[in-house]
Amino acid sequence: QVQLVESGGGLVQPGGSLRLSCGASGSFISINTMDWYRQAPGKQRELVAWAISASSPNYADSVKGRFTISRDNAKNTVYLQMNSLKPEDTAVYYCHAVVRVPTGWSTIWGQGTQVTVSS
């Protein structure tokens, strides 16, 4: 069983910053990708940031220049540094990973962490 556990969400004022963390635990051979999605009330879940490798992060246009994804392979952890937050960033943020297990590849989701940007 592989699990993703997120932390770091909360309430922040517009212009503020938060750092989300997501750690993978359990039995797996390796982690292929780890990325971040978010889902605002009444909207579809959207991909926010992803990194196939440490040298090639990618971002949704709505967060480019404000969010930074990074990964600590030794800790099986991915981070999302969010700066200059806006009210429209309010959403539940989900960590997602594709991991290799003995039977093949498995895609897993974290439980989600709420981020609220409001004055």
C-alpha cells in the first residue's frame, strides 16, 4: 500500500505565501512523477505544477512565476512553494504520484489540503 500525505495548507491573506509538502510512504520500487493539482468549489480538478525531472518544471499559466515545484528524491517528497497568492488560488490542493510497484505502475492521490486566500 502506497500513501501520499500532504501538509501545509491554511488561511493566508492575498499576497502571502504558503508551502505545501507531500510525502510518499509504503511499499514501492520507485517514484516516476509527483505533481500538484487543485480543485476549487464548483470547478474541475486542474493540474497546477509538474516536473518530469528536477530541471524541467512546468506550470499552469495561472500560477507561472508565482509557484515553484521542487522534489527531494531522498525523502520521497514534493513541495509546492506558493507566493503572491490570490483569492482565485483558493482550492483544495492534491498531490498526485505515479509509482512503480512489483505488479507495474500505480497512480495515487493524497487526501488534499485546503488553501484559502482571503483578507
